[in-house]
Amino acid sequence: MPAPFPPKFRRRAVELFRERARPVSQIAAELGISESCLRRWAAQDDVDTGRIEGVSSDERGELAQLRRAKRRLEMENEILKRAAAYFARENILTK
């Protein structure tokens, strides 16, 4: 996966896209990105600024963070279940 472009670069690309002074294909080629990438950035900017409904970049980041935390907690829970089963088995065998 390629390294993400810096936010400042993305903002400037979206500004150029919104000016409509040149075709999208030309702007994308000059910036070294695909047209679909530029259009996706513009659509995400519309969501982030409230022009259209959708999941904002901040919400998307929060969702990713919550999903990571959920995965970690599920793994910890599984480890605790296995430990409890192991110690329960040990108690039965030692009596």
C-alpha cells in the first residue's frame, strides 16, 4: 500500500479540483494521482465540511480505533476464558 499523501497536499488538490479551471484528468496527472483518487478526496471533503451526509474523516478514524480496541478486548477475553478453563481443570484433577 502506498504511503498516504499529506493533508496539505490533499487540500490543495481538492482546491484545484473545485476551481474547474482544467480537466480533472489533467489535474490528476500533474499531481501524480488517479482521477478516482482525486474525486474520492473531493467527495470526502464534501462530507467533512457538511455539504453532504456521510461518515466524516474524524468519525472514520474513531471507528477504526474502536474496532482495534474491540479486537484487543475480544482477544483478552478469549485468553481469560482459556485460563479459567485451565485452572478449573487443575482444581478438579488435584482433588
